[in-house]
Amino acid sequence: MIKVIHDVAEQTNLPALNATIEASIVAIQTDVQRAVSEIVDGVTTVAGTAESTAQGFTETQNAADSLDSLAGELEQQVAASAAVTA
């Protein structure tokens, strides 16, 4: 009789153990999915910041080019004015 009770107890515990293991696996998978989602959000944020920074650099370069062009025109006007007054 003790052997029968022991066998029934083992059979009862195995499904419970399997259910616990499966629940743990699901919990781990959920945690991993959440972590991956957070990483993707972070990468997206960094990419947006990098794009904005690159656009800022382009705008700064364009402004510097415009100033350089204006300086060249001003030099030409000063030289022409000096030639007229000389």
C-alpha cells in the first residue's frame, strides 16, 4: 500500500513540477521580450538624436559656407572701392 501511495505521489508531483517549469520559462521569455523592447526603444531614440545632430551640423556648415561667400563678396567690394578711390 505504501508503494502505491508513493507512486501516486510521484505522478502527482511530476505534472505540478512540469507546470512550474513551464510557468518559469514563460516568465523568462516575457522578461527577455520586455528587455529587447526597451533596447529597441533606446536604439530608436539614439538614432533620432543622431539624425537631429547630423541635421544641425549640416545647417551649421551651410551657415558657415554662406558667411564665407559673403566675406568673399565683401573683399571684392572693398577692393573695387579702393581701386576707385586710388
